[in-house]
Amino acid sequence: MNTPLLTAPEPESNYSPCPEGNHIARCFQIIDLGTRNITTGNFPGLKREVQFLFETPYETSVFDESKGQQPYYVRLKHTLYMTEKSNLRKMIQSWLGKKFTEEEAKYFNIFSLIGMTCQVNVVHSQKGTKTYANIVSVTPMAKGMNCPDAINPLLCYTPVSHDQEAFSKLPSFIQDEIKTSEEFKNYMAQGMESMPPAQPQRTSLPSGAQPPSSYNPAAKSPAKTDSFLDELDNENPPF
């Protein structure tokens, strides 16, 4: 009897990573993932993480034929610490081009960065057959540079003051991560009715950031994210 050959095919994907180099970008999502048991990295354990998602309006590709050219997405994740040597604080100081005092760092509102422009330096890494785009630095835009209005809806979320509408707009794998957090579990344990109302989303946007619905009709009811976001590798997403 001849034994036939059966191999698992590579999953099809029309995703390509953001090109390497310096890109003008805008932060359109800041997501508090909550305190979770992190098993990867050099220091596993309970950590509270925050995720930043940037769009690159001058670097685009066709991810969905029906939508035409869209900006690439690049993400950056940090442990939610603002101590002097923390990577989050270093990144924000580099982004804003200023050094914090301890008092400023202690009370800095991370969500105040939503909609802000910057330059992101992207380099690629390889894992198996997949190529990933990694942000290695975030810096201010140089004088004279311009960034188009935001293309994607601006979104902030924290499980500390759960907002179901904002939560429903997140990719399913991000929702699953948040559901494992201590903050989300505490919210569920107390019951929705007994929880304090969610904090209002920021209404005053940085210069150059316009209300999403004014220039992106699809943003008026973005109940579901682009399909390729849902298909990303949870541990090593290529942005």
C-alpha cells in the first residue's frame, strides 16, 4: 500500500507588514489590556499592559478590494509603568520630545495621546515564514511635516471603566485577552448594574485630528473591525 502525503497548508492571508523605515503616523487606538498572566518574554507573571495602534497614512495597501487603499497598522505594547526606567515612560518622553518630572509621570493620562501624530521607526523580524513589523522608536514629527486627518476611528478602552460600545469595536482576539484580565473579571463579578458609569471618551482632539465620522463614513458604525485584524496571530501579530 502506498501511503499518500498529507501536509497542512499555510493559511491564506492578504496581509503584508508595514514597510521598514521611518513613517509619519497617527495613534488611533489606545487599549488598556488589564492585568493578565503574561507567559512570554523575559519576565513572565502578572502584568498590566497597554497597547497603542498607529496608522501610516502615506504607506497604504489594498487589504480588502471593496475598500481600496488603506493605511498599514503598526502596534506597540508596553507594561503600564511610568517609573523613570520603564519602557512606556521612555517611549512617551521620546514621542513628546520632553522629559517628565516624577510628578508629571505619576499623573500623566495615557489616553491624552489619542489622535496625536508622530514618526514611527519600523523594522522587520522573521519567525518561520512570517514577517513582523516592529516599532523600535516613536518620535515627534519634524517641523514642516504634515499628517493627513485620521482615517480610522479614534478609540480608547479600559476594563477599569468598561464601555461595551468601545469594547465591541475591538478585534475578537483583543477582547479575549481583556476578558482574562483581573479588572474585567472584577467588573463581571460585581455585575454590570453595580459598576460606575464608563468615563467619557476624550472629545477634544489634538490639532489635525478631526472627528472620525466627518471624513470616514464607515466610522459612523464600525461594529466590526477589518477582517484581517481578527485573523492575526495573538502572540506575534505582524504589526
